[in-house]
Amino acid sequence: MNTFGKIFRLTSFGESHGRGIGGIIDGCPAGLELDIELIQKDLTRRKPGQSKITTQRKEDDRVEFLSGVFEGKTQGTPIAFAIWNKDQHSNDYNDLKDVFRPSHADYTYIKKYGTRDHRGGGRSSARETIARVVAGAIAKQILAQIGVSVNAYVSQVGDIKLGKSYKELDLSKTENIVRCPDDQTAEEMIARIELAGREHDTVGGVVTGVATGVPTGWGEPVFNKLHADIGFAMLGINAVKGFEYGSGFEGTKLSGSVHNDVFIKTEDGVRTKTNNSGGIQGGISNGEDIYFNVAFKPIATLLKEQDTLDRNENNIKINPKGRHDPCVLPRAVPIVEAMAALVLVDHFLLNKLNSI
Amino acid sequence: MNTFGKIFRLTSFGESHGRGIGGIIDGCPAGLELDIELIQKDLTRRKPGQSKITTQRKEDDRVEFLSGVFEGKTQGTPIAFAIWNKDQHSNDYNDLKDVFRPSHADYTYIKKYGTRDHRGGGRSSARETIARVVAGAIAKQILAQIGVSVNAYVSQVGDIKLGKSYKELDLSKTENIVRCPDDQTAEEMIARIELAGREHDTVGGVVTGVATGVPTGWGEPVFNKLHADIGFAMLGINAVKGFEYGSGFEGTKLSGSVHNDVFIKTEDGVRTKTNNSGGIQGGISNGEDIYFNVAFKPIATLLKEQDTLDRNENNIKINPKGRHDPCVLPRAVPIVEAMAALVLVDHFLLNKLNSI
Amino acid sequence: MNTFGKIFRLTSFGESHGRGIGGIIDGCPAGLELDIELIQKDLTRRKPGQSKITTQRKEDDRVEFLSGVFEGKTQGTPIAFAIWNKDQHSNDYNDLKDVFRPSHADYTYIKKYGTRDHRGGGRSSARETIARVVAGAIAKQILAQIGVSVNAYVSQVGDIKLGKSYKELDLSKTENIVRCPDDQTAEEMIARIELAGREHDTVGGVVTGVATGVPTGWGEPVFNKLHADIGFAMLGINAVKGFEYGSGFEGTKLSGSVHNDVFIKTEDGVRTKTNNSGGIQGGISNGEDIYFNVAFKPIATLLKEQDTLDRNENNIKINPKGRHDPCVLPRAVPIVEAMAALVLVDHFLLNKLNSI
Amino acid sequence: MNTFGKIFRLTSFGESHGRGIGGIIDGCPAGLELDIELIQKDLTRRKPGQSKITTQRKEDDRVEFLSGVFEGKTQGTPIAFAIWNKDQHSNDYNDLKDVFRPSHADYTYIKKYGTRDHRGGGRSSARETIARVVAGAIAKQILAQIGVSVNAYVSQVGDIKLGKSYKELDLSKTENIVRCPDDQTAEEMIARIELAGREHDTVGGVVTGVATGVPTGWGEPVFNKLHADIGFAMLGINAVKGFEYGSGFEGTKLSGSVHNDVFIKTEDGVRTKTNNSGGIQGGISNGEDIYFNVAFKPIATLLKEQDTLDRNENNIKINPKGRHDPCVLPRAVPIVEAMAALVLVDHFLLNKLNSI
């Protein structure tokens, strides 16, 4: 259950304080010239310690390819890769060995497996998402060849909400420290995160994703609707609590006559006048932009005293120290992009199978 | 791509106006005494023509089992079943043969497959969900044996929102015609749907699902988090635009110190004081109730004149006649329950594999 | 575990004396004009009662399509089909209800599932292979469009062995009652089967399969080598005990210098001088003919007295009556072809995924 | 297509002259105390340079675990491992860069992928089987806990055939340099391999596998019959050309009345008098020993001059130098055991899913 995808498949491995994090990508077409720097760039967007509003842990996070790439090109064989762990203050976690931290996976792992690697969250650490970013960055390179691009940005932090749709924004301006493409909102978000940091607390928010250039015909119309696969991908990211696409939850309040997207003829062929469908109709892409929102909860690790239980069910108090993110949103942006790219490249490949 | 589930797998078939709708359930444990009446009961909750606020089409929707059941018991062999189509006014749809109805799957099917069965929406019809209800009703019977129950109800219709959490409601009162367990809200919702009907328009809303009795340990912690699989299941239902569980989108606005669910010791063992986690931590059930919301758009079929294009990209007007639902929500309740039950029974079985 | 194939997937259902046998084909490309008569023809080649050397049970075995085909063409949606059971002398089997017949699946089914449909072997009956023949006949039609054909014939019955390779035979002459394309050997085989019938005994043999026109590049080089998938398909047919391809078991005795297939340049491009590789190198087709042998045991149902145990582990004697095949080989030929065709069409589709 | 197994899944990676060979095992139950020395022992049985009759290449082949094991125990999380490549005389292979070696995968890889890592066979090298041996050695440890053991031995080299069944042999005597448990036959085999080596030629043979202690009920009765899965596993090993189990190809010559295995009552419960079924009836284990034969061709790499073509389709002669095995059989024994163990542990886990 550590494999994602149907054709382009990532199987991931690794724990926060083990030897490293990595994966095997199976099903990547042969002959792709890999741009390692682009992969590294997304890893850098994800890594801790990148700005004043993220954790100050330093992790270099450089990817090493172990197979499947020869003379710079993919070979059609499995692409294994690893990011070796460093800066592991594993002993920092000894106190947490027998503790069930609130809203963490400590309790459920023990109940499920009878054992767990407690160091830094082990397998449940968001450090696991490194493997997704690597695979997603390769997926993006395939998509780029066919004119598809995937971008994400922070559209809400706590109660600070960007009041504009992606169409009103210049997404090339996303790469500030909070990854919100609207300057003024970005400043407010940064202030909100800094406040949370000062209060030794955390804050959640929303990442919005946009895929452009997706041709008509991607998606499988029953269980594997394109948006169901995207939603599944997003809900598998740590801390995600919700997903909506197109008009989403707000659209439920509209009348059908307002909500329907009327087909029109344009110079570019058939288009829709509005796009409440979010680029997907009947589970299949219709050529319009695909857009969606992903809700992230405030992360559970607080640098504050909290009541909880230990493994022997004694009441205890914990007061974690260390270097943690007050807000996961800025670093979640490349993860959202990666997972969306994995879904899209999978459906690009699946869609080759519809005709003889 | 018409198979749902990993161990308990439903493969569905059928079009709205073909021979029938059905499926094969593979992976159902042997020795289960099937209660056919319970299955039929859920089909009846889903069927059209059940009340004044649903479509007046009459479809009897009785299930016939074709294999896998002998002397009333499952045999461990594939369970095939069909619901034969009747009352098929297929010719009613001749006018729609070459039309791209707004926000329907007509356009995307043609683009994907180059062909489509236009009668009543063909495979894209929500009539396909019958197969899910049958399989889900079997899943519920397995879950019942281990003390797990799955219930859903309508919590929003258009802008009419039930202002109570599932904990404040008596879910045994759900089975009124709109399937909202709060009498007063139910009345308002019914009036809202009747208004939409009179206006030849449609209205969307939200279904809330609740699973109780799920033991700790279900769910696979990386890609197949329990909530990711539930979300995937929900997003695969026709007309669904969003999914959230536990504190959901609203929870993104809270501080971590407020959002965290503190572990406490009770007579029933380890519990959490609050349940913003929605019964799932690190992707694994923690023994608390699982609850979630599913957003349904207003359905696209309006009995109103609309602009659109035909297959030759000519501008045309359509003005559909026929018998359609102004609101899909009441009939969606058993579908939400069915899909949730399929996910849960799958994880019940998967969880048997964690130890030697 | 009742699904075969990775892209072109057959999920089968049905018991010998249930409502019928059938399946769902998922992943069949859209737009294929189905030739139903070709499907029916293979069913007729498989059906009982077709000649003096097969069982005299009469089963009409006509396929009904339930979905996925519209106006004669596949729609890209799941193709469900059924062959309804008739001529069910189910009560004939009451005596066998609690008996473990030697070398049958009675004992193992009870041990695995705790229950079984004893009538006519239930799910373990070779009647289940009907679903494979239907799906295989569709696969053959796809393969025909790209110039690939699959043929099988009986090359051994008991100790009567056809002493020629497929290259020395005219495979268009296969359709005599024993399905051996060499007249004289066919007569000897028929006599051998008739002898077995008179002795109320059974006899085994070998079916040889040949696929021509397979282009280079089909097959996945590690676990899913083309011959591994073909072998898996064959070993899943009832009564099969062995599989070999190319030089097979005999080839193990040769020296490498004799066994190696030297590459040569011809008018048709690169070819090999010999074909001990059986058309597959490194698990991937090399453009030469693919050929293989499939060993079938003498079937277990004898019309002779035999010692055995009943369900309560009492020593009993059984002396079955009824209409059974003394030799399964002639009727196995279309099943071998069908399973080979399913594998080949799957790899045809898989091979589309190797490049962007 | 580099994943093997349904529940206990190995995804393998690596090329002969890349960074290393390895894999990820997903689905291994938690809490297993790994005996690393047992794993290393099987790697040593597989490794080159182990005796005078194998290649003299020295490869140390020590496994490093990268994840999934904590404090010596499996965690239920993915177990990644690698065997790093050393002793890579990659430049030795420059001459072969554009050559299609007879009966190798050079030609088919180029045709399939348009590119290949030519060094030492790249992904098509049997060095890839290292990953299988590691995973199989873990599978054996799980099987050992439930009393199942898997053993293989060489039963034929060229035309030298061990004339005894596994029942007449003491399998604890297998570990001589040719891995044949019969002393006299072993000597003849060794002489035969030495002769092949002197002639700069190669020789094939047969490995026999035996699994004891398998309880009744393993195997899925239609496509995934236990022997179909074992056969698939064996046919996926490099150089394998055939598979048979129980009475195999020879059994096709027997009459049913001779071939049938009569059930008898014994102190150990229900058994069969003979075991032509090879421990599997209707695709499901019946508690008797499982035994099977695997045919290996003489390997294609000869230290002799041979005609062939290069990538530009020119006629050329090759005359490879280097260190190669004249016979792959002795080193194939642990690979056969590993693949059988992987199948058996998968069915052990699958069989947990048959009841509620």
C-alpha cells in the first residue's frame, strides 16, 4: 500500500530518521532526458529551513538516482532514487518513545502494527513526501513535453483568505516565502504565521492547484474520475482534511441554471463559457483549466505544554522542544503540484489505451 | 477502470438504457448469509419515483443474483448480480443524440471514445450507482457482524443548512423523504426542492456520512490513508464536487492548540476528548466516530431552455422534457453509505494482513 | 482473484449449475466492430456434445451481451456478457454432495471456504472457461486488425505424439474432431480416445499453441516476461500440469552453441536463423513465431468404481454415472487460443506505454 | 511491471553495472525479527565465484537495509534494500555496445525501448535476481514460523538426469557445488559442466523444487491457481523455458484411473495415497507436498566465435571474453526457492481473507 499510480507508479520507502527516503518509479516511458536540476529545485521548495517562516532544521535533500537512468535518459526500467538522511538528532526523540502525542499517528501506529519507529515520527513523518516530490518533478517534465503545466499556491492561512480566483492572479509571482502570488495577502499571511510561531502554536490553510493545457479525454468515467484520482492524491498528503474542485462546496448553493457551463464555439474550438466544472465533466477532462482546493489542518506539533497519555495509559504532560513549522502551507505547495502531476501523467498514459 | 476496491472488489457494468446494470463482487468472504431484503431496501431508498420530491420515473430495481450465492450463503466465489432495465423510453433521447448538453458528459465521452450510447446518458448515467448500492449493502452486512455501522443524511440543500453536528441528531429519524433527521430543517429542505422543481431548475447540497464502531487500526498510512480512500470513493459518485472529513475546511482556520485532540483515559480505554481528527489519525482509524461531508452540485439536467452546441459545433438551443430529479440529495444518501461501506470492509480485510 | 489481465481485463463469474457463466471485460478499446459470429464459433468449438469423442451433454452456449456494445461497436465501457445455463440435471449430483472425488477440487474447496456448490463441480467446473473463450474471441478480433493470429492444435493424446513441428503442418486443417492437423495422427488419436471411452477411463495429452505476426517489443522484461504471462495463462486452465515454450524441456539438453539463435539479415529485416527462443528473448517478442506446449492431465472424472472418502472421512466407493469427456484435449484447443489471445492483446496495449 | 506479488509485493530495481540492485518489499507483516544472516546465506548461494564450476567473477553481494526495519524487527512499513555493485569492469562491454548477441535481450530491448544500458546486460542481467533472493529469504522466514519449508536442487544437467524422485533423496545433502543431493549424480553433473567450460560452451538443465508443510487451502481457484502463480514465478526467472508440477508432462500419458490420487484416512487426517496432483487440486493446496520442475536453457553467453548482426544490421562475428558461467543451474537453486517462497507467503496472506 505504498504504491501510487496505475501506469506511472511510485513505490516509496523510508522513515524520518532511518537511512533515507526514496522510491522506485515504474512505468516511466523510455527516452526522457531527465533535468535533474528541475527535480532538485522542487526538493528545495519543499525542504525545511528555507525561510524565516519555516522550521530552521537544515536538510540538504539532494536526490541520488540508483537505477533506470543511463547517459541522462530514462530507460523504461525502474527508476530508483534516494535522499539520504542527515542532521538526525534521533536522541532528541527518546522522550517521545512511549508517548501518544495529540493528533499524531503515534497511537494508531502502535494499535495497527504493535511496533513503531518513534524517531521523528518514523514513517508517518511528512519527510516521506520527499519521494513524491521527486516523482512528481519527473511527471512534470513529461507533462511539459505535451504542453501541460501544474501550479499551486497558498490561498488561505488561518482566517486570511486570498479573495481572488486563480484567473485574476499572476502565478509566476508565487515564489515568495509564503508562496502566495498576491503581494499584499502574502504579507498578511507571513505576519499570521509569524504570530503563530511567537505563540508556539500552529496554523492551517488552503493550497489551490491549477493545471492548464490538459487536453480533452483524460480520466476514467466511473470510479477513477479524473477529479477522484486528484482528490485521492491530495487526501493522501499528511495533514490534508478536505478537497474540492471547480465550484466545490460553494457551488452546492447555486441553482443548476446558474451552475451549468454552456458550450460555445471559439477560435480554439469548443469551450465552455464558465468553468464551474473545473475542467472535468463526467470524470473526463474537457480542455478547460482544472482547479481545486486542498485543506490543511494546523499541524499537531506544538511547542506548548499539552495533556496526553503515554503507552501505559498514564496521564502525562508533554512540552516538545525542537525546530518545527508553525505552518506547513508554504512547503506543501510543491507536494500538491507533485501529486497532481503524478495523477495527470498517469491519465495521459492511460488515455493511450482507448483505441486500437 | 470499472473496478472499485483492493480486496473486496466491485466491477460494475451497464448503461442507462442497455440490458441492465450490475456487477461482480470478488473477494467477499465465504459463509456470509445474505439478507436479500436489506439489499433491496437500499435499492428502494435509491430508486426514482419514491416520493414527490424525486423524479417520477418508475424503476422497480430488483436485484437478481447470478452466481456466488448457494443455499443463501456466499461461497467465496465471485458474486455476479444484475438489475434489469425496464421502462426504457429510449426514443425520448433521439433528439439528444448529437447534442452536447451543458455540464454533462456528452462532449467528453465523444472526445475520449469517439462513440457513445446517448440514450439516457448511457454509462455516464447515475443509474450506474445501482451496482454500488448492491455491493455496499453486502459490505454493510459484513460490517454489522463486527459492530460497524454506516449512516448518511442530507445536511444541506441549496443554502438551507442543518446547523447541528451529527452528535446532536437522532440518525434513526433520517428516513423522511428528504433524508434529513431534523424535522424542521427537513421541511425547509423539501420546500426548497419543490421550489426548484416549480422553477424547472435544480439545486445541490451536502450529504454527511458517519461510521461508528470502527476499531483502531484500519487504514494504510501513506497513499491509502483511510480518509483518502473514503474521499476517493465519494468523489467517484456522480455530481460530487468536494469531500472533507473531521474538522475539514473549517478546521483550517483554527490554531493547532485548539484543533488537537487530547488523549484521555476512559472506561472504554483510550479515547480523545475532542474529535477534530474525524476518527482518523495518520491515515489510520483511532476508534472514534468517522464523519465526513460530501458536496453535490445542482444536477445538470434542467427542464429549461439552454444554449449549447451540437456535435457539428453548431449553436443550438435545447429544452429537455422528461422526468428528472430537481435535487439528487435524498437519493444520494444510500449511495454515500454504500461507497463508505465498501471502503470500510476493504480496510477491515486489509488489516488482517498486518501480522503473521 | 477472478480477474485476468492488466489492461484488457476479464473478470469471470459463474458456476456449472447456477444461473449462468459470464464475465465483464474492462479495458477493451472503443470502436471495435464486434463479430458475434466469430465469438459464437469459438464457443461452439468448446461446447460439449460436438462429436462422438466428447461428452454427449448438450449445451447450446450462446452468448448474450449485457453492456458495453452499442450499435455493434464497443464503447470503451465494460462489456458484460453471460451464457445462461440449461440442461441442468442438478439432482444428478445429490449423491456427490458430501463426497471428496479423487483428484477433484471437492476436498480443497471445503477446506478453503467451508462451503461449496457441489452441483457439477460448481465454480471448479471447466464450464467456467466459457467466459475465457468469449473474451479471447474478442481479443483475437483486435489482434487480427494488427496482423496477429493465434492457433492451437492437439499434438499428443496419451502416448500418441504428433512427430512434427508446427512448421511442418498446415494449421488450416486443424478442425477435425480431435483438432490435430495431421490426418493420420488424428485418426490414431481418435482411436485412442474411443478406447479410453470404452474402458470408462480418461486420457491426457498436449496442446500446442502458435502465435504469428507478433511484432517486436511485446512483453515486460522482468516478472511479466511475455512467456511468463502466457505460461501463467495456460497453467490457470483446468487440468493443465505443465507449460514450455520454444525449445522447452528438450532444449535443456542442448549445448549453448547449438541452442543459440543467430541473427541474420533478410528481406523482412532482422530475423533469427533458428527459433529455439520461441519468438521471445529477454521476455520480449523478437518478431519470430511464438510457440508453446501445454500439458493436460487425464481428467479426473471416471465412470468407474473408485475408493475415496466422504466429508465425514468415511471410506466409501463411488461409481459415477453421467455424460463426461474421456479426453479434454479437443475441446481445450479454443481455450488455449483464447488465453493466449488475452495475454497478447494485453501486451499489445501495455506496449503503447513505453514512449511519450 | 517490476512488481511481483499481490499482498507481499517485491518491486525490484537495478542494472548489472549501475549503482546497485535492490528493491522494496511492501506488505510484509510487522513484528518479524529478521535474521539477516539467513538472507546473506542465500545471497552467498547465488553469488558468482563460489566454486570451480561457476563464473570466477567476485561479487560480495552484501545486502543493506534502507527502511522498514527498526531494532531488528519489521515495522509493517516498506522494506527497502540494496546490494551495491562493485567489481564493475564496465569498459569490458564497450565492444558490445552496438551488438545484438545471439539469444540475448540486446535486440529486443532496443526494439522496445529505443535505448539500453549495454553494460553487462543492464537490466536484463541475471544479476537482477539478487533482489528476488533477498525478498525470498524474508518470505522463507515467515513460512518457517508456520512450518512451511521450500527446497530446490539440480535434477538435470544437459543429458545427465537424476533418476530419483525427491522422496528418495535426502535434501539436506543438496549443498555440494552443483547442488544435487545425490553424490554420484552430482559428480557426473560437475564433470559435465567442466566439460562445457573447457569447450567454451554452456549447458542447461532442470531444477526441482519442493515445498513441504503447506496447509490445505492456499491458492485461488480460477486464474491464480497455486501452481499457476508458482509457474508464473518460475517462468519469470532468466533462462527458464518450461515448468511442470506434480505428474507434469509425463502424467499426460497415463490413464485417469492410474493418475487419480485416492483419498485415504490416516493418523494425520485426510491424505492422498499417491501425489500426482503435486499437492494442488483445483488450484488449491491439499496438504501434500508441492513439487515441480523448472527447465533452464543453456545460457547464451559463449566464449566462442559466433555470427551475428550489429545495430546497423551488418554481419559481424563476436568472440566474447570474460568470466561467465558454463552452467547456471547451481546458482539458480536459491532463486527458484526464493520465487517459490514469495508465491507461498503471498497465498498464506491471501488465504486470511476468506472468512469474516
